[in-house]
Amino acid sequence: MTVLVVDGANVVGSRPDGWWKDRGGAARRLHEQLLVADLPFDEVVLVLEGAAKGGVPAGRDGHVRVVHAPRDGDSEIERSARGARESGEQVTVVTADRFLQARVQGLGAMALGPSWLLDQLG
């Protein structure tokens, strides 16, 4: 199984489209794009933190699972990647955070930047 773990804050924050005025709405738009995207992954895990959690409820919607980080998103992203890797899954993490990229690569996951995902979403 292949899993894509998305750092919602980093992806949303990579586009200067006024997301800071409505973080929940920006998270909802990203979620909607992930639902209809033709991505080469069996499961997409969208990690949300802070005010963005108000835009999409936690839980599964088709192949997309939304996770609300209890504290910081980075710890939840690392936890999700670790759990998937321990289950034998191939994991790709989308984040702009280079420190987080190094941490998940140390777990055996691939790391890509937000621009890769945004290109896939069109």
C-alpha cells in the first residue's frame, strides 16, 4: 500500500491566495482537491493543525483521511509516517519543512515539497 502524508499548513501556506484570512476554508479547499485528484497513492492523510482544523472534520472520506494534530502538525506528520512505515507501507510526505523532511526520510519515507503536490492537483 502507498500512503501520502500531507502537511496541510505547508501546502496551504505555499500559495499567497489569502489563506491566512480563512484557514479553515483554505483547509477545506485543499481537502476537496485531494478528494478528486488522481494521485498514485492508496491513501492520503491530510494533517491539519490550529484554526485549519475547523474547516474539515477529522476522519475518513473515501481515500482521504483527515487527522487533527493535538499539538503541532510536525509531530503528527512524523507519527503518521512512522506508523505507516512500521506497517510496511510505502510513504511519501509532502512538506516544505526541511527538518521534518530529514526526520521522515530517516524513517524510510520519501519527502517532497508542496510544489510537487500543487502541480499534481492542477
